[in-house]
Amino acid sequence: MWSVVWAALRSKAPYVTFPVAFVVGLVGYNLERLLRGEPQPAAEEDKSISERREERKLQEIAGEDLTKVVSLKDKLEFAPRAVLNRNRPEKS
């Protein structure tokens, strides 16, 4: 008789376990929300990462004179460096 009861419980376990776990989780979630209260969103969390990056870039270039740039003739190296400098001649 016990083997029939255990077999029935084993086969119906997901149907009993899921609703019980759902109710326990729902009660725990609401209880924790009541105890902690609603968190106040910070001003930084409202902005996305790309918005924060753009603001930081604007702050960095705010004090610079953007009309003064180095010409390509004056730059010593405007091409990207080759891997391990194999393909570039040595500078003298």
C-alpha cells in the first residue's frame, strides 16, 4: 500500500510543488517589500550608460579649443602600428 502512495506522490509532485513554491515566493516577495519599503531611484540610475558616456565626453572637451589640431604632416606616426613592428622600418 505504501508503495502505491509513494508512487502517486512521486508522479504528482510537480503539480503540488509548483503552486506551493509560487505562494511561498509571492508571500516572501511582498513581505520583503513591506519591510524594506520602496527604494528611491538615484539620479544616476535614471540615465543610461551611453547618456553618461556622452555627458562625460562633453565635460572633457568643454575647456579645450577645438580649432587647434595637429596637422598630419607634423605627426610622426599617423598609421597604426603593425603587430610587433615587424613590417615597419626602424626609425633613425
